[in-house]
Amino acid sequence: MKMEHPTPMQWQFSQRAQQLQSSVIREILKVTVRPEVISFAGGLPSPATFPVERMQAAFDKVLSQQGKVALQYGPTDGYGPLREWIAQSLSTADAKILPEQVLMVSGSQQGLDLLAKVLVDEGSKVLVETPSYLGALQAFSVYRPEFVSVPGDEHGLLPDQVAAIGQGARMLYSLPNFQNPTGRTLPLERRLALVEACARLGLPLIEDDPYGALSYRGEPLPRMLNMNPQGVIYMGSFSKVLTPGIRLGYVVAPVPLIRKLEQAKQAADLHTAQLTQMVVHEVIKDGFLDQHIPTIRKLYSDQCQAMLDALEEFFPAGVTWTKPAGGMFLWLTLPKHIDSMKLLDEAIADLVAFVPGAPFYANEAEHNTLRLSFVTVPPEKIREGVAKLGKLIASKL
């Protein structure tokens, strides 16, 4: 029996829900899905890199040979053989990583949420880079921390500043390799200094590394995880080296923290899909990534160079940009009087899009900054889009 005139529900949202905000990037992507728009906005991997046939064959094999296991509930910490593979791939002669230190998560974004859930109370100090990854700021902000911005320069955050501002903080979040949004890389000496500074403070250091494999010049710098496995929380992902659609990432940390994260994950989703974990293990177990990743590096390197060449040709004096050695992003700094958020509306009207820089700042946003992603745009379109942006910016000088 149905009520004839039900009273509209007046939803009483929690204080936490009331402060939730949509991602600026996701909102921009709603506008830029039109094929005529040249979009440098998305942080999406290139679909040209997705190993579709390899994934299809792995799905077929797993389902035909282990279907009843793959389609069943699985352990919260993840599929054992995949965790073993990850532990072995991260181990060095001086720092062995154990499978018990690995927790599989439903994309790195879930890892960020779980870490904040178990480490952060309302008002807790959380140290972040300047600027920092927008998705991390979103995940952490739900738990109402006090964000403290660590000063940095073109090479990343400054470790000597951590001692002065890190006392009593719950964690420090960093992306040392080809950072999102800037593309910058933390030098080896700063990694060592940062690990040491955090160890002295007893400050958990999160090393988020989704782009580390995407070095244009070969292997990336050493992981901070291997410098101090007891003090560094490492986050990895298969989104950038296989496909983001499988939503598969992992957290590596000391066992006591992993157990607490596991309890939080049980409350969130019980476990990450067993099927996708088994498929990914089937794809990578025999060394496929050693052949596949170099093709991604080559594609991204070529498109990055196409964008750098176009910036040199079409952008006016007074604009500066990073020159990344890997990853997916460039970071631009405009003259102080140009607000990139206002610039975006005009750019979209001219059928080109980017992400304004302000949302990437936890505190004291710099409105004359913006992020460009080049990996999903072919070189000829990169040149066309950069030319349009350069002309638009020049008109503001």
C-alpha cells in the first residue's frame, strides 16, 4: 500500500557530510567530455596503455580455472600470492618487506581514507606538501584535521622545515616521484633528510607513489620505505601501470598499523574484490610489467616533450613551468594578477581546459597557478591547445 501524499524527507546530514565538497577536477571533467574540447584537465592514464587483451585472457583463465574461488568472499588483507609479489618487488638487500605488511585496498583513494580514519582525530595536525594532491586533501579533510603546509621549492618539500612545524603531528603526506600536481621529484638527499627528520619526531611519513614507475630516464630514485620500513607508510597502485578501472592499490606499513587498517577496511567494504586481485596477479606474475611499463614511459615522455616544446613556442614571457622527469603533469605559474579559476571559463569557451591550481593548496592558495596533463592528448592536439592557452594568457598581460 502506497501513501498518497508523502511528506518530502528533510534529511539531517551529519556535520561531516555537510563539509563534503565535490572534486574540482571531477566537476571540470563533466564539462570537458565533449569531443571538441582539448582537455588537459584530467589526471587519467592514456587508454592506449591499457593491456586489454592481456587482461581479457587473465579474466578467462582465472574464471575457468579458479572461478569459484575468485567469485567468493576473500580475506580482508588481500589475495595472498599478490601480496607476496608486492612484498618481493619492494624488498631490497637492506630492507626486506613481508607479505604481512601489505594491505590490498580498493584504489589508493581508499588507502588515504583508511589512513586518516585510524591516525587522525578532529584537530590533529597533518603535514602536507605545498601544493599537494587534491584527492588526499579531500580524503583527509573528512576527519577535520588541522592542515599544516610544509614549505617547498621547485625540487619539492624542504625537510629542514619539518622539525620546526612537525612536533605533535599525526602524519606527513608526500608524493616524492613526479608529484601530482607539480610533476616535481624529491632529490635523494632530501629523501634521506626527510626520513631522518620524521624518525626523530616519531612522525609517520606517508610515501604515496602512484607514478614512480613512470620515469622517462630509467629507474626512479630509492624509496623512502626502504630507508626506514618501521617509520614510512608506502602506498602503491596498479592504476597507472595497468588500468585504473580495476580499482586496485595497496598500503605497506608496519604490522601493527596494517592490522588496525585492516579492521577499518572490514567496516568499510570487507575486502577488495578477489576476482580483480587474482586477475592482476595472473597478468603480472611472470614479468609482464617489465615489458609493458617501458611502452608507457615512451608514450608519456614523447607527449610531455610535445607540451614542453609548445609552451616554449606559444607562451608569453612571465609564465614559468616545471619540466618533469616522469609522470603525467606540468605545473604552471602565471603572473600574479591572473586568476586561473577565472581564466578557465574563457579557456573552455575556446574549447581548451585545464585544472586551476588553487584547490591543490591546503592553506593560502596561489590563484595564479594551474595544472596541465598531457598523457591523453595526441601531440598535434597538444600543440593546438597550448597555442590557444598561450594566446589567452598573453591577452591578460
